[in-house]
Amino acid sequence: MKLDGETVKSKRVNAGASVRYEVSKVGYTTQSGTIETKSSDAGKTVDKQIVLVAVSG
């Protein structure tokens, strides 16, 4: 998984920031997007569930 272009599993950011993600795996469609945080998320862990879709062929 890439977060803001770095291959990592998690990333610490300031509350109110956004993080761009990209998940890729052979045989699956690459998923990407942005995880938005709110100021009320300060001191919390924000989880994002990403579903990989198999490439049909």
C-alpha cells in the first residue's frame, strides 16, 4: 500500500489533513483515493477499509 507515495502500512498525520492512498496487487484492480481527516480526529486512529476487485479476464 502506498500512502502519499510512500510504501507503508500506516502514516501519522495532523488532524484535518488528507492522505492519498494506492493499493495494488497482481491480479486485482488498483484502488486509489483520498482519506480525509477532521479536526475532531485528533489523537485518534482513522481506519479505511479497501476492497480489492479481481481482474476479470
